[in-house]
Amino acid sequence: MICEVLHYPDERLAEKSKPVEEITEEIKELAAGMVETMYKEDGIGLAAPQVGALYRLVVIDVSGPEVRNDLMTLVNPVIVTAEGSCDSEEGCLSVPGYRAKVKRSETVTVKAQDLEGNDITIEADGMLAICLQHEIDHLDGVLFIDKISRLKRSMYDKKVKKWMKR
């Protein structure tokens, strides 16, 4: 089932998510809806808060958008190590019509669970490392535009205000 993606400045996007205590059918259905939504929107990642569910749950597939063959569903993901630094050009399904350079760690190690409750560890670099950081930020109520300069942020905020008046 396709989920509605929340858009900035929706205040729910700034809320911190709670851990998934038990992987229930409801959580599995939420994850399935998030995957369907991410693919429909040609995204490479989606966090539960972006669809109004304050759970520590993300779906990622950086193989797309033409081919989709590397889906990851991560429950309670945590970055345990982060090294190096790089600039990444980012966009977001919750921040439509805007892209900006963001400083990220070059490599990360993430621990999480899959939908069966199995512990998994992901060592990532490149696009996957950036996407993991971006989606885990959502779980803490942080958008990529929270990491850009005040000037760029105020320019984007002005655009959003114009769009909202329409």
C-alpha cells in the first residue's frame, strides 16, 4: 500500500523516533508500504517518520531507479563507526524540489535487525554510506537541510512559503 510522504515543514519530520520493540505484522506491513512508496517515488531510501510513523525503521535500495535488486529493510539501525569525510549532493522525498551538498562520513558501519529479527552489520562506503546516514538522520528528526548553511536554508524556506501560498 502506497504511503503518503510528509513534506517539509511538517513538524512530524523533526520528531525523534522510538525503537521497534517487537517486529509485528504491523511493522512488516509498514515496511512493505514504505518499499512500495520508495519505488513509486524513484527514491533510494525512506525512513518511517517520512510516512508519519515514528519508528526506527528504514528501507534502502541504492541499485535503482532502473533496476531494483538490493533492498534492505533495517529495524533499529545505529551507526557504530563513521570515518573520513566527503561532500554529497543530496535530495529527499520529504524536501521536494531541492538538492544541496552535505558533509557526510565517507564510510560507516551500521548495526540493525532485519524483518526476521536477525542481527545484521553493514560496512558501507559510497552511495550506500551516504544513504544510510541520511535515513538514520530522519530517525532522529534531522533533515539534510538542517546540515546546510543558514543562507541556503533561508532561501529554501522562502521557496516553501511561496509554494504553500499557492
